Amino acid sequence: QLQLQESGPGLVKPSQTLSLTCTVSGDSITNINYYWVWIRQPPGKGPEWIGSMSYTGNTYYNPSLKSRVTTSDDTSKNQFSLRLRSVTAADTAVYYCARQGVTLGTEFFHRWGQGTLVTVSS
Amino acid sequence: EIVMTQSPATLSVSPGERATLSCRASQSVSINLAWYQQKPGQAPSLLMYDASTRATGVPARFSGSGSGTEFTLTISSLQSEDFAIYYCQQYNDWPPLTFGGGTKVEIK
């Protein structure tokens, strides 16, 4: 059964870089049928899509975050990662990793990780 | 960017009653709309996709309808486990993929 687990620091200082990793079990991130995705949810608000990446190299970012976001993968560990630069308090949120279909009409989020709270504070 | 608007923000319903949630898109998304359920302290989970197709394991009391810009999620007879926040999300035209602001279904 597919499981996704986020990991990384729970506290990041303003202006620094937020780095998170998602470890996938039950599927391979080399599966060309899926995107591997980051989503965040500020406290008390709705989810916000950050970006989607596929093993084939297609990567898409939210235009509102594109200048600060980088995603990458480590196929040997079946993990993918998020880096968000120059964080501010507005980046405080629960960060989720998820799996998304690549086929037209399946690009919803099939499965989510449990999420990890990242607080930006000095 | 397609803006998704959900109404009402909060819906107070008694157990056993019917709940009707609305989601509106700023432009047509065809049927490329998903609904998610989020319980306190948990991640959202897929409830419905293609506007009206229930995800695996979702009870039949949940139904979805609509196309274009207007969508509805109906819970025919609310059970205690259904009290949660519901989000709609469009995947017709992206990036970006966009969510609505959510409807909280609470016990009346």
C-alpha cells in the first residue's frame, strides 16, 4: 500500500532555506504514471499546491512560489525533496507530499502523506 | 489562474440530515474537479474525482454533481464521521492547481 512520509526541520529561521524530504513506500518514484507533489496548508487555511515533478523530468511550480522553489529526487532512496528559499513567517504551514496522476483527467491527488508542520520564526 | 470559491464557509447540520456543499470555478473546468475530506489533525483524503466518481472506499451517501463552473457535493445522511472540512480542487487547467477555501461541516 502506498505510503508517503515527510521529514525535515520543524523550525526554520526567517531568510533561511526550508528543506523537506518525502520517503515513498509501496510505489517507485520512477513510476512514469505519476507526479510526485508538494502541497502546503497554512494554519486555518486551505491547501496550496507548491509543485509537481515526474521521473521523466517534467516539473511544474506554482507561479507564486516559482522563484524560490526547487524540487529534486533520489531514486536510490525512493525519496523526493523540496527546497524553499528566503522563507518568511508567511511560509509557516503544514507541508504535505502527495502523488498525482500524469494522465489528462487524473491530475488530482490520489494519496497524501500525514504532513509536517514547519514554523518560520527566529 | 482558476479561482475556486466554496460556499457556505460553515454548514451546521444535524446527524442524519442532508448536507449540500457548493464549489464554483472562475472559468470552466469541465468535470476535472476533485473533492477532499479533511478531519482534524489529518491530511486531506480524496473523496471524489471527475466531479462525480467516488474514490475507493467512499460510502454511497456521498455524491457529486456538476460540470463547467458549478459543482455540488451532497452527503445524503450525515454520520458522525462525516463532520469535517471539505475542499474542492480543479485539475483542468494548470499550473497552478487550485483549491477552494473549504466548507466546514459541523454538528448542529
